Amino acid sequence: MQLTRLEIKGFKSFGDKVTINFNEGVTAIVGPNGCGKSNVIDAMRWVLGEQSTKALRSEKMENIIFNGTKNRKQAQLAEVSLSFDNTKNILPTAYSQVTVTRKLYRNGDSEYRLNDVQCRLKDITDLFLDTGIGSDSYSIIELKMVDEIITNKEHSRRSLFEEASGISKYKLRKKQTFNKLKDTEADLERVEDLLFEIEKNLKTLESQARKAERYYKLKEQYRELSIQLATHRIAFFRTDLDALETQEQNQQVNRSELSTRIDQQEAELQKLKLGSINQERNLSVQQKATNELVSKIRTYESEKKIKNEQMRFLQEKETRLAGELEKDKNQLSHIKYNIKRLNEEVLTETEVFNRLEADLKLLKSTLDTLREQQQTEKNRTDRLIKSLNDLQNQVYQSQKEIDILNIQKDALVQETNRNEGDAETKTLELKAFDHALAELDIQVLEKQRNIKQLKEAEEILKEKLAASEITLASNKEKLNAENRKKDAKQNEYNLTKSLVESLEGYPESIRFLKKNNSFSKSALLLSDILFCHEDYRIAIENYLEPVMNHYVVDEYADAVQAINLLTDSSRGRANFFILENVPDKNPVLIPQEGLVPALSVIDVDKKYQNLCNLLLQNVYLAVAAQDQIFRESPAESLTILAKNGKYAQSRFMLSGGSVGLFEGKRIGRVKNLENLAKEIKVSESLINQYTAVIKAENDQIFSLKEASKVNVINTLQQELNRLSNEQISVQTRRDQYQEFITTSENRKTDIAQKIASIEKSLQEKLPTLVELQQKQQQEHLNLQEQQLNYQELADQVNDSAGKYNQDNIRFHQQQNKLAGLEKDLDYRFVQEEALDKRIAQNDKELQETLTQITATLQHTDLSDDTLLEMYQQREDLEKGLADIEKEYFESKGTINDLEGNISVIRKNREETDFLLTEIKDKKNSLKIDLNSLKERLAVEFNIDINDLLETEIAIETLESEFEIRQKVEKMKRQLDEFGAINSMAMEAFKEMEERYVFIQNQKKDLNTAKADLLQTIKEIDDTAKEKFMQAFTQAREHFIVVFRSLFNEEDSCDLILSDINNPLEADIDIIARPKGKRPLSINQLSGGEKTLTATALLFSLYLLKPAPFCIFDEVDAPLDDTNIDKFNNIIRKFSDQSQFIIVSHNKRTIASTDIIYGVTMVEQGVSRVVAVDLREVAA
């Protein structure tokens, strides 16, 4: 593979598009500081994928785009293309010409292109992987990298060895494989976690599913029996409800009668109370009238005579006391009457209370006796129930054991049937597998035969394709060589033309006269009239250097004219040869041994021959031993020039020295331009011919590639692989089926033995179950009889308790009534005592008042008829008031009697209400039981009880309630013992089982993948270690040889791995002892020695794996002349294997190269490239 071309546009200082063509050998890039030499290297590094702006000597990536000058705008795009000749197929692509392009736009967008097809950076990196080419490979070496190699900065030595040994791709593959392994292990952990959870849940779900299946079967039986039991209970509920309805109706009628009586008497009572209220109102009116009259008398007496004030006061007091006495006497009489009446009532009610108390004690004694009997019967009943429960548990346990044995027996029978069916199916499928295997064998043989035929045809096609590619490569080499030749000629033509037109290197006066049309048309410079072969140009030019810038004019007047022009314009001075003054003579050329007359090697027009004769007469060129200066002085008139321009020697003078890079380019520029134009046309013609041939060859190659059957072979191979895999799969399944049949036969024998054992156990357990069931039946009859006895006694207790409660209520009611009468009697006694005291006091006061009045009348003659009339009226009012009070208290007594009768009737109604409440409670209890039954049936079995209520039930046709209840209770206990049931268990079990199988397959695949990845990593490590050690061993041997070639054969050096057991991670130490030195570290070497040591290491790697090209960027800077020659010699030695591109300022290095590209800045800030082929110059 060869680097052919570099195209730069808009990158850093390259504002215009620049094309650099590379060919075999050594290419130098030269130029003054700051002209852009290193930008060429940066461009190559950048196009190969460099991402570090630091490595590109920029702060940010945008800065690499041409930023413009004072006369130019900045570029919007940086584009670099690097082309390679891939005829040896080093790059993994079918293209023989590979061009890599990278673009960066100022807006930040970027793209990579491969043969003008957009691609990724990864594609570029993969393309050059392990080829020795890369932005950070050993193909591009800068001076600072030499120090990094010496100091092993960031393991730079290891990076070089990995690149050279070709294990970079293995490390990349290992990293990718490790990432895949990490992902696979993470997936495997997740799968393990899933399996752990699923296995844990699967067993539970399987148990739950089987349990749920048994549960639902039992629950269905329980449902049917529960409905039958509910039907019985509904029938009994109907009978009880009808009886309670009849009782409730009778009590309602009785209550209605009592309520009617209460309403009648309460109406009569209300009427009496209304009359009493009227009487009380009349009494109040009468009292008010009396009080008003008394007040009037007092007012009259007060007004009649103030003097009789005392008399009036006494009379008022008398009247008041008399009224109060009368009132108190009447009230006392009424109270005594009430006391008498209350005493009679207390005696009557006390007798009733005593009678009730005696009855209550008798009832309580009877009730206590019955309750003791009831408790005794209850204890006996409880013992019977416990005994029955124990028997039921024994029956249930025995039945459970028998059911388990039956289930196990059924399961084994089903398994036997299933195994027999599966064995028959597998036997039939075995025949199908045998048939399928035979067909697959035929298909595999057919595919193998087809693939073999196609591969043979493909080999013939590849031979033709290889021959065509060889022809194509040969023509491409010719085309590239011709292109380089043409480019060199074109560059030389452009340079010469530029020099001719711009007169670069000439004084200002010469440029002025050249631009003056009136003068320049007839005058030529001496350098333009001469032309000679390239071998002698440098020598002739150096000799004629003092007069090369002289103008050659025909006449003296022309020279005067030019001088006047220069004088008038103040443009400096110029020299002129005047042809008319040059003597016309032909010098005699005396043959000299080893010398050639200068006049014989020049080509000049006849017009200027005399001038040349004058200038070059007696001038000879040495053609033999030209590098050695003559020891003997030449003849006095002779001047001897070295052919390469190294020296010029005359009798009394010797001059010479180094030869400049561009010396020999001034003579015959115009003539040279014509010759170059002709040569360029010839090259273009040859290029067109080669291009046509290459196109024809490309077409031929394309046709051959189109005819390739690789895809067909790959397809057939894939089909063959598929058939092989299918063949293996069928064979594996056949073996599995055969093994299953054998296992099934063995399992059948085991199952038969287990069934016999189960049947024996059943025969032993069935008699025990029958005996227990008989005992249970007898115990149940005993319990039933005991429950009837207990129920009768309980009814007696309830009746007795009811009577006791009723009498107890009456007793407390009578007790409360008697207490109320006694309290009322005590109150009346208190009133009587208070009235007696008040009457005695008032009577005493009245007597005193009458005495005072009599005494007062004796002393007074007052007589007033009006006052007497008032007194009479007062007496009449008071008498009427007493009559009203009497009637009022008589009415009150009647009201109290009526209230007593109403209280008795209300008590009877309360008893009726109590009975109604009991009936309603019983009805509610029945309804609650019925509603509970309804809700249970609806919730538990989704049955509407109304459907059962509407159904006529013939109880005699059903099983007995005892049998049904026994079965229901048994099933209920069984259902309760089941515990929590997962209703979704069966469906969830199926789903989870399918998922478990799926994840198990995934786990198997992941384990296989993990094992494959670990094996791959091991293979990568082994391969990489083997390749690295082979490469290291060879590189070490090469390093010793190259190091000694750069220093001395006696000098010692070596490469050592710090850890031989782990070479892929071990450090690489350099031992270097040049010139007999024994430094403790390589860092103690001088700068030049370090450079040569690093160079020796690099070239030892090139010997191991030659890079297609190698770039040295001013690596030779620290070297002296001796070491420079060593450096150049080794580069020249290796240039047969690789291309070398050297950026240098050292003349020795530049002189040893084949092609020079000069980087200049004709326009300030814009780099341009000029090519010079030193091989042609040397030729």
C-alpha cells in the first residue's frame, strides 16, 4: 500500500486548494519558520481521525479552518483528503484506490467520507486498524514523541509495540467481549433472580392450584347440600312465622280494646280536669272579688276618717284573720278527708303488695329449681356433643386418609394411562424421526455437492480476477508515475513561469525595465539568452553570477535610453552588454584532459554567440573527479569549473562552497518553459492512454466480481448449516424419545406396585371407618334425645321466667305505688300540722283584734251604714268562696280516682305490649335468621332465596335434616381447614410454568453465551500474548541490530519486559549503553543519543511490521552532522520498504531526499507548495 496524494483546502494556513503527490522514496517538506510546514502534518493527522485539539496545536476545533488574511475572507469549510493505493489489499476493502476525506464546517458540522461516500469515524478507525496508520500510530513521529518514548510517558512504548504486533484489534475485541460478558452476566443475574423467585412461587402456585381444584369440587358439593339444608330451614321458618303471626294478631286485638278503654276514661278525666280548671278559675275570681272589696273597704275607711285608722286597721285584721281561719279550717277539713282516704288506700295496697311479694318469692324458688335442672341437662348435652365431635373428627380423619389413598390411586392410574399414551405417541414419532433423518441426509449430501461445484468455479473466477487486478495495478503504477512526472513538470513550469513573470530575486531596476514596454521588447537579460543541459547549469550560473542580471542590447543608444529611464524614475542602476561593441571572433577551443569547454555545452542564438564567446572563452568544466579540487594550478588563461558548481578555479583564484537548493534555475528560463510545456503535453497523452486502459481493466474486474457466486455459496452454506443443525436436533429428539419410552416402562412397574400397596391399605381402613360411623350415628341419636329433653326443660324455664318477670314487674309497680301513697300521706300530715298551728295563731290574733275593736268602739261613736254593708258583702263573698273551694276539692278527688283506674288499664296494656314485643322479637329473630340465610346463599352461592320461598317443598322426599347438616358441617370443616384459597392459582400456575420454561431456555442460552465469551476472551488473550511475544522477540533482535548500526558494534542495548508472565500488561524497559557508557537510566543519555535510541526502536518496529508511510516532523533537530548522516542512511535503507515524509530544516537531511515540497507564503498568511524532484536534478 502506498500514500499517493494529499489534498488540502481551507485547513489552517492553506486558503487555496493544495495537492501534494507522493511517490516511493523519501519526500521532504521544507520552508522557513511559520510558512505552514507542520500544518501539512497536522492535516494528515486530522484526516486520519485526530480528535485532540491539543495535538493539532489549537484551542478548539473551529480554529483549524482558514481564518483569512487582510486581503482574504475566512473560509467556511476545512477539507482534507488522503488517497492510498490499495493494490496489495492491505486495507480491508475491495477498492484498489482508497480516499479518506474529512470536512469541518464553521457552524460545527463535520463529516467523514470514504471514496466520497459518507461514513463514520469508527469506519475510518476500523479501516486502518493494525495497518500501522493512524492519527496516533508510529507512522507519524514528532520531536516531542521521541522524549515520550524515552520516558515511556503514558505507556507510549507499549502502544507502539501493540500497534506493531497487530494486537490492537485483539485488545479492542477483548474490550468489546468483556462488555458483552458484563452485559451477559448482568442478564444472567437477572435471570437467576427471576428463576429463584419463579421457582419459589411455582411450587407454592402448584400446591395452591391443586388445593384450589380440590377446594372447588368440595365447595360445589357443599353448595348443593347447603341449598338442601336451607330448603329445610325455610320450611321451618314458614311454620314458626305463621304461629307468631296468629299470636301477634290476638294480642293486637286485646291491646286495641285496652287502648279504647284508656281513651274513654282519659276523655272523661279530661272533662273533669276541664271542670276543675273552671272551678279553679271561679275560685280565683271569687278570691279576687273578695280581695277587691276588702281593698275598697280599706280605702273607704282610710278616706272616711283618718282618726279611725286604727279602727279600720283592726277591722281589716279581723276580717283577714276571720277569712284565713275560715279558709284554713276548710282546707284542714279537706286534708283530713284526704288523710283518711290515703290511709285506706295504703292499707289496701299494702295487702296487694304483700300478696305479690309472696307470689314472687314462690315463683323465684320454682325458677331457680328449674334453672339448676336446666344446667344439669346442659352439661349432659355438652358432654354428648363433645363425644359426638370426637367421633366426627375420628370419622373425618379416617375418611380423609381413605380419600388421600383413593386420590393417590387415581393419580397413579391416570399417570399409567398417560404414560402408555405418551409411549405410543413417542413410538410413532420415532418412526417419523427416522424418516426425517433419512431425508435430511440426502439433502445435506446434495447441498455439499452443489457447494463444492460452486467453490471450484469461484476459484477459477478468483484467478482471473487476480490476473486482472495485477494488470490494473501495473497500469495504475504507470499512471501514478506519469502523474507524478507530469505534476513535477507542471510545478516546475508554474514555478519557472512565476519566476519569469515576477522576476523574483532580481533588483528593482531590472523589474522596472522589464515592465517598461518601450524597452523590454528589444532587450533580454543574459540569463534568458543562455540555455544548457541541467548537468552544467549550476556551474555556468555560478560562474556568470556577476553578470547574470546584465541586459543585452543591440546598440549603445538602447543602453542610454534605459539608463535615462532609471534616472528619471529613480529606480536604481542596471548593467548592459552592447552587442555592436562586442568583437566578432571565434575562440580556439584547446582540448584539455578531463575538461569540457563551457562554450560547447551552452545553447544560444547566433545573435548572441560573440557575447558568449567573450564571456566563456578559456572556461572549462571538470567532468571527472568533480568532487576533488585540482592540486595543480591551471594555465594562466584557463578557468576550471566543477560540474556540480562546488568550486571555480583559475591560476590565481579559487572559490567554492555549498550549493544552494535553487541554484541553476535562472539560466534559460524562457527556453526551459517551452521545453516543459512540450513535455507536459506528452505526459498528458500518456496519462489519457493509461486512464483508458485502467477503465477497461476496471470494467473487466467489475464484470468478474458481478459473476462471483460468493453470495450463492454463502446462502447454500447457511442452508447446509441449517440442515446440519436440524439433523442434530432431530437426532437429539429421537434419542430423548427413545429414553422416554424406556423410562416409561420402568415407571409402569413401579406404579403397579404402589397401586397394590394403596389397595391393601384401603382394605384395612374401610372397616374401621364403618365402625366409627355406626358409633357416630348412635351418639347422634342420644344427643338428639337429650336435646329434646333439654328443650322441654328450657321451655319450662322460659315460661317460669316469663311469669316471674311479669310478677316482678307488678311487684315493683305496686312497691312504687305504695311508696307514692306513703309519701303523699306524710305530706298531708305535715299540711295538717301546719294548718293547726296557723288556725290557733290566727284565732288568738282574731280574739285580740276583736277585743281591741270593742275597746275602740267604746271610745268612738262612729256608726257607718255603708261600712257595715261592705262588711256584709265581704262576709257573703267569703261564704261563696268557701262553697267554691269545697266543690273544687270534691272534683279533685274524683279526678284522682279516675287516674287510678286509668293506671290499672294502662298497666294491662303495657303487659300486652310486652307480649307483642316478645312476639316481634321472635319474628325479627326468624327474619334475621332468614335474611342471614338469604345473604349467605346470595354471597356464598349466588342464589336468590325468593326462588326457594316460592318453591313448594315436600320435606318427606328430601334427606333428613340431620344427615344433611352432618354432611354440611363435615364439608364446612373441610373447607375451613383448606385455609386461604388462591382463586387464580390454576391459571397463574400455567402462565408461570410457561414463563419458567421460557426463562430456563434463556438461562441456558446465556450460560452458553457466557461460556463462549469466556472462551473467546481466553483465545484472544492467548493469541494476543503469542503474537505480542513473537513481535517483541523479533523487535528486540531488530533493535539490537539497528542500535549498533547507529552507534558501534561493541555497544550494548536490550529490551526487557518487567513481567514476563504477564507480557500484555508489563512495562517495556530500554537498556542503551552507547560508546562504552554505563548510564543508570536511559534519561541520562544526551539529546542526540536519545533521538537515535528512539529511532532505533522505531525502525526495529518497522522491520517487524513496515508501515506504508512514515512521517518525521523535525525529529533530526537535536542531531549533529555525524548523527544526521546515520539518520539519513537508515532512512534511505528503509525507503525501499516504506514511504518517508520528513519535515526538516537540516540541509543534509533535505539533500538526501528524493522529492522536496517547498512550503512558501507568496501571499502573506496563505501557504503554497512547490515541488522539486531532486532525482531529476541529480540526473
